[in-house]
Amino acid sequence: MTTESDERPVFFFDIDNCLYSRNKKVHDMMRELIRKYFREHLELTEAEAQNLQETYYKAYGLAIEGLVRHHKIDPLEYNRKVDDALPLEDVLHRDADLSKLISDIDRTKVKLWLFTNAYITHGKRVIRILGIEDLFDGMTYCDYSQETLICKPKVEAYERAMRDAGTTDKKKCYFIDDSYTNCDAAIKFGWEKVVHKLEPEDPNPTKPATEYHIRSLEELRVLFPEIFKG
């Protein structure tokens, strides 16, 4: 539990394609299940499902928001048939190096908080499989049970994350995400220590969202030595 007297900075970590590599292809598997959902529930062709999914993703940051807004689908049913149906155990495994990295962060100096656009069931499942479920102080997630979905890059999502984590000082917020859009939104929101997580094969952004971009989470040790033990 956080308290008003807890003045530690907060490090917000995205989960998918951030705590594990995009090369695990979880996003690709999710995309196929999303398009299957579009085809079956909206009676679309494959091409129509692809176009609509991409349109909603670009417009709202999540395909599910477009579905809820325009088609009145049940978001919890969607979650069961998409996120919770992913065969994560086939592609993700306990990550000792990641666990060591997170464990080396000094939690007397900084609070560790997960910040995801997924529903809580998916977020908890991923960190359990990775073996890091006990290394964070809490999680802000997109609550699919609510009528209005609040997710990154909406300002309200960053505001909610700060409330959840018990902090009011934007200058004390660290953030890492693989999404250029989410990093850009965080900078505009007023967070300064924002890190764009890239893959080793990714080109450098033509117009960086932030001054910090890394290709390995291990680089956090160099970027922010002040939050690590020793």
C-alpha cells in the first residue's frame, strides 16, 4: 500500500513488448485473435477486419476501444477471447536476467509500478510467467469492466497511473514503453524521464519522442544509476 508520506519517485514500466522482446511475437498472435474476433462478431472479411483493426488502433491506441465505442461489444468477453486466449506459456518463460535487473533497483529509493493498456488478468499472467510478480508495488491497467476505457496515450491514463501509485510530482516519474505514441504523450504530459524501448534491429527514430531510447533493459543501469543498489 502507498501512503501520502511516501515521497519516493515512481518508475512506471509498460509490460507487453517492453518487459519481453517484441520478437516473441506475442503482438502478432494477439493481432490474429483480434482480427478473428472482428471477423466473427462483425461479420467482416479478412481485409475488412484488418483495415478496421488498424483504424481503431491508430485512432484510440487500442482496438477494443473502437469496438466498444462503435459496436457495443462486451469488453470482458473480448478479453477472454483475445488476451486471455493467447498461448503465452508457449513463448514466454521465466527470465532470470530480467528478474536480476528489477531486483537490483533499490526500492527504498524508487517505487516500481506496472502501467499497461491490457486488462489486469493479462498483465498478471505475463509477469507471473516471467517470474517477476513479486518485484512491483502495483499495477495500473485498462479496466475493461468500466463503461469508459482509459488507456495510454490518453492524458487521463497518466493521471490515473500517478494517483494509483500515490504520487503527485511529475518530475519524480520515470517511464518506459515500447510505443512511440505513448512516450510522446508522456513527455507532453510533463514526465521528463521517459524511455522509448526499441529492439536491437530497429532504426533510430527519425524524430525521437524522448532523449532516451534503449535497445536492452540493461541500459537502464547506465541511464539511471541513481535508482540502483550499491
